[in-house]
Amino acid sequence: MNSNNFRNLRNIGVIAHVDAGKTTTTERILFYTGENHRIGDVDDGSTTMDFDPQERQRGITIHSAATTVHWQGTQINLIDTPGHIDFNLEVRRSLRVLDGAVVVFDGVAGVEPQTETNWRLADEYRVPRLAFVNKLDRIGSDFARVVSMMQERLAVRALPLQLPIGAEGDFRGVVDLLTLQALVWDRDDASAPPRIEAVPPELLAAAQAARARLVEAAAEQDDALLDAWLRGAELPLDGLRAALRRGTLAGAFVPVLAGSAFRNRGVEPLLDAVVAYLPAPGEAPGALDTHGPLSALAFKLTADDHGAMVFVRVYSGTLKRGDTVFNASTGKAERVARLYEIHADRRVERDELVAGDIAGVVGLKDVLTGHTLASAKDAPLLESIVVPEAVIDVAIEPRKQLDAAALAKGLSVLVREDPSLRLRQDADSGQTLLSGMGELQLEVAVEKLRARFGIEVQVGRPQVAYRETIAQAAEVQHLHRKQSGGPGQFAELTLRIAPLPRGEGFRFANTVVGGAIPREFIPAVEAGIRRTALAGPFAGHPLVDFEAVLVDGSHHVRDSSALAFELAAAAALREAVLKAAPVVLEPLMAVEVITPADYLGDVIGDLLRRRGHVQGQDARGNAVVVTAHVPLAQMFGYIGQLRALSSGRAQFTMQLHHYAEVPARAALAA
């Protein structure tokens, strides 16, 4: 199937930092495309895309929500993603399956931490994107400054397609640089299209200069256009648009548009740009050939009153209702009961999905996020989805012992839906620990247990999710022998462990030769090591960033078994770790504090008292932005202290930067 067949389809996401106006922009898109007949509002909890009760209550996006709209004869499958760092997995798995993205920037704040994180994810998945500078009606907004910040912080060639007309409360329209026309919106009528006017005289010189830069960037993408441009010829609009599309798909630049979604200004040109410049399926960099057998990626799971639904992106082939397909990640067969096109919280049943479609599938039993669905069990696996680190634990137990089984079931559903949540048993206390990326994510999970499963739980205070690792190599020989009348247990092995760079996780290697340990027992050795690493022998935290090499060993023809070798490996690892200079690791957070200059000294002093390392400070309007790396253990309750220091005027964001060794004096507390 040729990608030309997909010219009328776009799979795009809307991504941004929290409070940049992302959901408001999406709601306006639904209104102008005719999907909604009234405009949803985040503040009054009437949005279509934030349909979850917690989203409406908190006024934030928690789950990525999908919908389908149509504009100028093109179908747009649209995913609205969360902006809060605690729900970053939702952005990751959306970007993994999307062909393009609209990145919304706050016209006042510019490039914010989560915008930068999401931008890097889009780079990682090679997703072409447009930028929409929103909130240009706000006091302090500055389109040119945001464009400059994009170029400096994101290392991207930001290419304005428009210039704003008016500023702050007087923002009323944009100059279209390609046509050199002004688009002006009436103040109060959301349904009226923009008026086309002449460019205001005071903007004409700036618009002509910006257009010259735009034409030059476009001409660089096409040899014929470049030759005509160098000869001073007037370039045709269709040729310029085609060249801008080519450059956007290649990542040569990012087109930038201007507007105020809340004031209904700039949304229609944004939709025009989505159709004109973002890729159809099969056009995005690294896209699969859409010919051939079925290949689809499961990127999200949800469970509700209708049962479990798996969201998939079809990359090639077709998927029909009633089909039996294979989970190439597990080799198991699965039957497709129903297919649904998703419109936020509404579903439209489909008979089949084709390459390029993003839709919901009901009936799949053992499919998880990142699994590949295919027509053959040995089909190639699609690139999976990286799950972020969990940095905070809470102990969780039912208020009534009668609810213990229901709690276990509810937690298993939540972890299946959101792989960035982790469950484990504390080795010392036996408590069930739920781990996540932040306090908000864990609060939301606990509320889901109550609202969806009717379980009242007791939750302990949030604790840092420490790790442990080793600082040097060590080698041990261990003999496991047990005899009690009947068949015995015998396993002997030599295990060598060595540290790996931060973030490398765990690696296992087998160098045994000559059948000293039979091949069928090797997986048991690895299993014993992995099981023991879940609660490290030094401080009881998960053991990470190490390599284990099975060097040698011996077996007994009658008394050796997989169990014996698993137990021997577990004991050998515990012994080796204690000889390998074990250390505790803690999460260091990248913290960004925005404070009025009057409170700068107090803010920095407080960060230093929290074992923070200030990385830099920059002016942002009449405020100062302080960036620092601070241990997560020192950040609990920080918002209250920051408000007290700044008379309630400062704010902050933070996200995991890396794990680092805990200083000796702090390790005792860990």
C-alpha cells in the first residue's frame, strides 16, 4: 500500500508543559472541525478530552485521550497528552505511535521544563512537529522571545509562518507570511471566520523581512526553487508550501504559528498547517513499508465497565473483527472481538483497521504496552516503549482485611494499564509498595482504587525509591548442597559481578564451557540473580547497574536441578555484592524555580540547604529562573516552604535527572 493513499489522514498529538493551554487548544480544534457544537472549558470541567472525573476535578490532563476529527477533507486522529511530569509515560507512548505533533508553548513562559522533556522525546521518536505559541493575549506574552527561546533551548531552527497583530490584551490576529495577508478575528464571536485584511502598515516592514527568511528556508529544500530564488524570481505559493512540508518532515526546521486558543484566535490556521505540513502515515522519517502482513503496536491499555481495551497503531496490513492474530512478543494467539474508533469517551465500532489507523481493540487477553501484534508468531518485533524510572514508593494496604483480594486485583489492573507504576513487597516489613514517578501520580492511583474498585485503602507517607549498586568487581564461588534422605540438591557455580554505567540496568552473561553446567540450568541461574536483585543484600533496595557473569561450575547427574542452581545463584549474588563495595543511590531531580528577583537569595539559600547544586539562573520577564539538581528526599513539602519564602509568588517544577550515590552522611538515613 503506497503512502500516497494516506494523503487524507494525519495521526498527531498535542503536547506541552502543564498549563500551556494544550487541552484548551484541543477543545477549540474539536469545535472548529464540527466534532463539538459547544466549546469545552477546563475551568468549569466541561472539556471533551479531559473526561475522566479526576481530570475534571483537578483541571489537568492525566490520561492521553484520542479522538477523530475532519478538516478540509482530511481525517485527523488526534491525541491530547498530559503536561505533568508524573504522567510522562502517556506522552512517550503517544509519541511512539504518532506521525506528527503540535507543541503548544505558553506565550509568557516560553520553553518550560516539561516542554523541553517532551521535545527531546519527539526527537527520539523522530516525530515532525509544528509549534503553536499560545496565550498571546496574556500580559507579558512575547512571540519573538518564545521563538528565540526555542532556538536557544531546543537547538532547533524555529521558522515563523505568522507574526502576531497586537500584543497582550490588544492581540487580535496574525499576519500570514506566505500570502502577506492579515487574518483578524472578531473579539466575541467564536464561530465567525477571520477577516482577511491588508497587513497593518506598522507591521509591513517586519512581515516582509520575516517572509524573506521564510522563503529562503523553503527554497533550500528544493533545487529548482533555490535556483529560481537565486535568480530573484517570485516563487509560487504551492511550491513554497511543498518545500516547507519537505523541510518539516526532514526536521530541517519547525514551523511556528501564533494565537490564543482561549480567545478563539489562530486555531483555523493551525489546522490548515497540520494538513499542509505534518506527515501522512508512511511519510514520517523511519516509517514502515505499509505493504505486507499485519504489524501493529499496542501502546495503551484501559479497563472500564465495558472490559479491557487495547489501543493499537496499525503499521502494515489489515486487522479485522473476528481475526485471530499473534502476539509476536509472547508467541501467543489472540482473538479480536471488536474494533473501535475512539472519540474521547465515545466509541464507534469498525469492521476493520488498515495501515495508518489508531484505534481500540477488545478481546485481547495477554497483551501489554509495547507488544507487537502480527499475522505470524515469529514476526519481527516493533520498537517497544521505554518505561520511565519510578522514584517514589508508598506502602498501601486495605482498611478492611476483607478487601485484600480486591486490592490485589485493583492494583494489578492499574499496573497493567500504567507500566510506570510498579508493585513489590518490602523484604523486611512484608508491606505492599506501590512505586511511581511522583506524588500526584500515586494520589491519582489511590483515588482510582476507591472510585473504580470501591476499595478504601491506607497509604503510608511517600518514601524515596532508593536503589543500590556496586562500586567494584567481585568474584565468588558458591556450593549449594542439601541432603535429607531422598533426592538431594547440588549446584556449584562461580559468579563474577562488575559495575555498569548509571542507567544500564542489569546484564547477564554465561561463559561456562564444556558442559560444566548443563544448558537447561543456565536460565535458572539468571532467574535467581534477577529475583535477588529486586531487594538488594546491602540495604534492601533494588540492585541496579551491574553485570553478572556465570564463569564456571559443576553439577551432579542425579541431585542437580533448576531449583538448586537458582538458589545457588541467589546466594552467590548476595555474597558477591557485599564484597563489591555496595553503595546506595538516590534520585536527583532537575528542579526549576521561577521567582521574583526580590526573593532570589532566599530561594537559592534554601536549595543549598536541601543539598542542591545550582546549575544556573536566567531572567524571564520580571522573574528569575533558577535551575538546580536536588535530591528527591529533600523536596517533600517544598511547595509550602517556597510559598512562605516568596509570599506565595514563586513556583517550581521538577523531574528525574539521574540517580547518584548518596553522600555518606545521608546514606545512614536512606
